[in-house]
Amino acid sequence: MSHLRIERLNKSFGSFRAVEDIDLEIAEGSFVCFLGPSGCGKTTLMRIIAGLEQPSGGRIMVRGADITRKHVHERNFAMIFQSLALFPHLNVADNIAYTLRMRGVPRMTLEARVDELLALVDLPDIGRRRVDELSGGQKQRVAIARALAQDPTLFLMDEPFSALDAKLRDHLQIEIRSLQKTLNITTIFVTHDQREAMTIADVIVVMADGRIQQVGTPNEVYRRPANAFVAGFIGRSNLLPVEIADARTVSWKGRPITLHTTGRAAAADQHATLCARPENLALSVPDGANDALLAQVDLVREVGSEVEVHLRCAGERLLASITPAVWERLQGQRELAVTFDPARCVVL
Amino acid sequence: MSQSATDIHTTHPKAATAVHPLPKSRLLGLQAGLLIWPVLFLVALFLTPLLLLIRTSLAQTDPAVFQGTGFSTEAFSQLFQPLILQSLGFSILLAVAVSAVTIAAALPAAYLVSRLGRFGQTWWLIAILSTLALSEVLIAFSWQVLLSHRAGLSNVMVFLGIMDAPVSLSPHMGAVVACMVYFVFPFTFLTLFPALSRLDRSLFEAAQTMGAAPLRAFFDIYVRALKPQIGASIAITSVITLGAFVPPLVLGRPAHWTIGVVINEVALSGQNLPFAAAIAILVIFLSLTIIAGIGRLARH
């Protein structure tokens, strides 16, 4: 049975439809990322799940029970807010103990649990500190410990790392992921950073304009984007307007591109978009073959492990990513032949 | 002298070098010169009256001289008589009642206004600030009319069917409290509002996700996080209430006279200025004790 099931969920603020017709199932123990640009409805969806907003329509089920009308304080979902929302008037230990006090946990048990949680997030002996005396990373960990103190049914995180520098952010991503695996807590993580979503999640829910665009593993959404939005939002891609020629061929600007499958029944002149990741383009020195696709080199950026080649082909821009070793053989050429990886390029 | 000059130089290097390219000695002279102004004000408006008050309290009553003559501790030995103690007790009780009602009204009000948009906030602040323009006398007499038998609130109550016949609601302790609450409300509101609007709204939501029912979360976040501001409001309210003069006189019975009214009675009706001065000094000590006590509580 799925842990969390969302059925036909809607939320409007006046005439603005923040979240539209969301259907989603989240498996027990999984780490799910809601990913999308700002204003796509991901935070609203999370707030509805938390109970901080009431949906305009639809249902939320947890392990088969309808919780749509249940009050926030009765849900036992832990939430880490973007601002972390650590209580400034309480010290670290009292912040963590807050939820335990709500439940009337006896003092001895409570103190032992707080120490245990502080040890878990690698911050022993700071219980007496004031919250504003902590560093950014320490605050994050206290917020995580405070959330875990709840022994939550569901763990919600709203862009908790967005204010941190890249290094600390990477570090905490790894930490939160391993904690989540050890404790096996179903987790939802909201982010607008596709790299963060790709590295941390079991399942990515890509959202735009209040709707779910695609649900899949990081690999699936990268390799098999469901539409042009997903292809453009996650990673870089060349999106080419093509016509379907037959079951294995598309035609771009009159040139045939052969793929393993177009995924469509052959229907002449059917318009589609070809999604080709920069690493799915192969470049070579033109050998004079007739149907070769030739492109002019516009700009080259050598970025350590890869070389970005910006090309222009029949008025369209193309981006290819190749290895420095390949680039060495091509250097000096003003025109290159482009071939598309037939297995990796996807027709949308 | 040279020590303090280097201090200034190290703490404000930019201010001293870039903005004021004056020699150090002249800079110090300028600062000292500027300080004379507030010191003069303090001496003229605060210290001199205080010293006169102390001097008067230590004088011997003299039927011929209003402020008394010579030296005597007679005024202070009179302090602990029932009239004074009763009035002091009542003043403290009134301060507690007014503080409690004002906080209970101003905290939710400030919370609601802080949740409004900019436009709404501005108009509410203007409306609340504008009541500060009304004098204590005007407010007290307006309340007297409002609570009167003929034109007051009780007529509205009768009209609404809540009361059978109009009655006069003053003089009454409730009337004194209502008027004082009206008087101190803007001070309390303005003390609470800035801190409240700065407080992160997600704190309140976080408390709820952690299992606190909304009312409990409101108390734990808005009341406890605002303890310093609530303490300051209670201190301001208490001091104003201890010194209240017109409202208890207009809206209360003699039993509802605050210490301020008693001082006036002793001074003008009793023609005993040294005794009045001694009571005033007692009130000053009481006020300082309240402020210190609240400051201590709010810090912990």
C-alpha cells in the first residue's frame, strides 16, 4: 500500500489556481522531490499535505485513511521550513524538546531523547546554546533533530538548504539522505534546484503551472523526459522541431535522423520535438558524405572534464558536450559533422 | 585624555579619518560640546525638580509657608497610615487590572493588524496613534458621558434588549479600568506591534506541526517570544496607572482614588506639601521597583 495518496487535489487563491488536479502516490520509505520553478505550486502542495493550507478540492490519504480535514497539530508530519523556524526564545534543547513536551513525555525520558537526537545530528553538548549563537549548518542540524524528535509519519522539507553555500549544501544533502535511509522515513523535499533533486531523490515530481509534468526516478526524468518543459528544466538539452518520417526516422530541416524508435506509429508529416542532450551529440571531421549534417562552430568552452561546443546548423543553435580527448582531434575545424545518438535521443 | 582619543580612533576609524578630517583634540572638544546640551536638559527638567521634591519632603510643615520650612523627617514617618497604604494597594491593583486587560486586547489586535497588507496596517496605525492626541481629561469626561444614565452605553444595551432599564455605569472601578485601558492602549500597541510584525510567521506554523493546538501555539510563540515587549508594556502601563489622576477622580469613588489623587488631596486640600512630596518619593521608588522587577522577569 502506498504511504501517501493524493487524489484530484486542487487549490485556488481567488482566481489564481495554485495547484490543479494533482494525483500522486508516494511509497513507504521513499525520498520524493517536488521540483519546479518558483510559483509552480510545489510549496503550496507541500503546505496542503502538512495541513497548513486547506485544499479547494480533492483528498489526501495516509495509509488508506482520509486526513484531508485533519488539523495540522494532529497529523504528526514533521516540517522543516525554508526559514527553519527555530524558536528564538528557546535554547537548542528546548527547541528539540518542544514536541515531546506537547506529548507530556516525562522529564528524564525527554532529556535522554534530546541528547540522543543531538548525537544523531553530530552536535553533542550544544543543548544549552541559544539558537542565534549557532552557525548556518548547526541551525540546519538542530532543525533536523527537532523534526526527528516528532518521530514523524511523514517528513516534509521546504527548500531547507537554499540559503547555504554550495559545499555545506552538498554535505547536508548526503547527510539527510543517509539519515532518511537509516530511519526509513517517507520524505518529501521541495526544491527548485534540479541538481539537488537529481542527487538526493528516489522519485522526482516535476511541476509547472500548478500541474505535475512528470513523476519518475532521476534517471527516468533525465533520459525520458515526458515533455519539452521537463527536458528543458532538467539538465541541458537541444529541443529540435522535427517531423516523424517513419517508426525509426525523424526529419529535421529536411535531413533524416535515425533513432532506435520514434515511439510513434509512422505517420508522415506529424510534428514532434526531438530532445537531444548535449552528450548525445557526436562530432566528427566531415568526410564528404551526402546526408551528413554539417554545423559551424560558434564558440567553445573548455570546462575541465568536458568541452562545450556551441554550433550553428541551418540557422538553429546546437550544444554538444564532448570529452577533451575528442576535442583534441577536432581542434581547428570550422565546420563539423553532427550525428545523434540513436538510442538516447527522445521524441517528445 | 590621549587614551580616550585613541579609543575613538580605533572604534570609528572611517568616521574619524574619512568623514571628519579634524584633529583629534578638536573632535573631542566638539563631542563634549554636543553632550552639554542633553546634560543641561536633564539638569533643568529632571534633576532640579527632583531635588526640590526631596528638599520639600524633608521640610517641617508650616501654616505660613506652603512648601514648609526647616528640616524634619515628620513627612516620612506619616507615610505608613491606612489612607496611604490603602490607596497604594488600590493603585497597584488597578495597575495589574489595566495591564492585564490592555495586553489581552492589544496583543491579538496587534497580531491581526500585522497580518494585514501595508495599506490596512498604515490606517490602523494612524487611527490608534490619533487617540494619543486626546488629553487624559477629555478621555475621562468622554467616558463619563459614555457610561452615563441618559446618553450612555446602557441605552444601547436597553435598545438591543440586553438590559431592562438604563443605569449609570459610573462611578465604578470598571469605569476607571475601561478609561485607563483606552488611555494606555496605544502605548501598549506600539510597543508590541514592531516586534510582532518582525516575528517569522512560520514559527507559529512550526509549533502547530509539532503538535501544538492553535491557541497553545499562539501562546508559546507570540506571548513567550514577545516577553520583553510585554514586560515593557506592563511597566509603561503600571507607571502611567500609578500616576493616573483625572480618570479615578471623574469615574471612581473615593475608594478608587489612586495615589496620584491622594497626593493632590494632601497637597491642595490638606495644605501639606512636605507630606505630598514624601508620598511622591514613595511612588517614585515603587515605580522603579516595578520596572526593575519586570525587566528581571522578562530577561529570564
